[in-house]
Amino acid sequence: MSHPAPLVSVICLCHNQARFVRRALDSVLAQTYAPVELLVVDDASTDGSPAVIQRFLAENPSVKAFFLDKNWGNCRAFNHALGQARGAFILDLAADDVLLPERVARQVAGFQTVASQVGVLFHNARLIDENGDSLGTYFPVDERGRSRVLVPEGDVFAALLHYRPVCSPTMLIRRDVLDELGGYDETLAYEDFDFWMRSSRKWLYAYQDEVLTEKRVRSNSLGGRLYQFRNDLLPSAFLVCQKADALVRTPDERAALDFRLRYFVRQCWYTGHFEIAGAFAELLPKTDRLTRLVLLACRWWVPVHSAYGQYRRWKRFWRGY
């Protein structure tokens, strides 16, 4: 007796992505898999995105859409749609990314071959620029399109603490995972780091070695914002690190968290978040020399460009002797 195919809910979040949102939505309808439900949330866009979405809805009335009057941010906007979603699997789609036609079919099939403890399935992605031109792949590939690097799977908690071995737009998530976590943490400015920490502590991750998504790389993307002066991401990162500090179990996990904490201390200096650099450092069992120097610069509110300028002046001075 065959079981009906599980419903997949695609939640597309849009904020000022009028140029890209139509292609993202069309890529959902172009999936070879059924059943798929599409839920679109416009998070108070001001660039014409609502009009683009309205035209799409006129052609596809079965799509659910939510137009927010005020900007709620990714986490709260996603949770709003999640509360209306009916799928056994959830796909979080940014309005500037693109699903390749086989994406959902391949991932649902993949879930049938992995252990029940696997809560997240992810894969490689093609990186594209704002014009849709290829920039390569998230994981470098060989001539057969297979990853040249070993991608961590299973218990990936330590790996996710240390670096980014998961390309967020490629994740398909069991609904049970999000329900158990209570969705995304709405107190945060961004979702992926916190979701990785909380989900990977309880669930396994599995990797599919194929390219099924196009991830758009933009100048104002999340990764770029982390380097902006006084950005809103580092305070959220600190809250996630506090959670991770309570979740670590092994020496390897502790070392991975300490690596991440030292990185965030430096980021606080680079971006002018002097006041929270010390908060990150307090989570460290001990600090190295570089971290202590950075903390000293933050304590005295010395901007990184000023410190570099002073270093160059000292260097020129000592060369004169």
C-alpha cells in the first residue's frame, strides 16, 4: 500500500526584492514535485514588491499571501506564515533565491533514505550575482559536479559553531523540528545561526551532493551586513552564543565555540560595537593575546582605522632608526 506524497510548504519572505521575487515564486510553481503549497510574506516592502506579488497572485489564486503593514523582520514574519503552513516539510525561501525544478522532489526522496533522527537535509548551491550570472558553487565541485571538500553530516553542532558548512537556502526541514523549537526566535535580527545551534543539538543533518538551488549573492546580503558599522546582527549573535555556551558538551564543541567567540570579539571592534565585545569575551574560559589587545582597543573606544593608522606611524618611526 503506497502512502500519499507528503505536503511541502514553501515560505517565501520578501522585503524590497521587487527585482527578484517573481523569479523566486515562479521557481516554486515550476517544481516537478507535488503537492507543494506556497506562502508569501511581504514584510512591508517599499520598492514595489507588493505590486509584483499581487500580479503573481492574480495568476495563481491558490497561493497564500500576507502583506505586513510594518516591518516585522525575518523571524517573526516567517513564524507568522509557519502558523498557517500545513506541510510535513518546510522550505524557507528568500525572495532573491531560486529553486531548480527538481529541488523539492530530490529532497523529499532524500528524506525517505535517511534515519528518522535527521531533521534537516541540505545540498550544494550555485552562487549567482544580481544579474543571474554564475559565481561558482557554495562547495567547490569537480568535473562531475561533486563536492571537492568533505561536507560534515550527522551531528554537525561543533562544525556549525566553527564555520558555515550549511548553505541556508538549501535546507529542507522536518516540520517536527520547527514545532519542537517553537519556530524561529523572534527576539533575534536573523535566524540561521540560532536555528543551526538549537536544531543540531537535537537532530541530525544530512547532505545531498548535488546542486538544486541558486543562491543570490548581493552587496546588502546578510553576510555583508555583518561587516557594516553598528549593524544589528552582532547583538543577536551574542544571544545565540549564550545559548550555545549552555549547549556545548565536548572539548571539541568548546573549542569551536571559543573560536567563534574570538571571531565575534574582533567583529565588534571592526564594526564599532565596542560595548558588547566584553560580553562575548566573558563567555571565553580564557583569552589569548590578540583577543586581549582587541578588548583593550574596544575598552578605550579606539576605532580599527585609527589603530591601523597609529600602527603605520609607529612602523615608519621605528624604520627611521
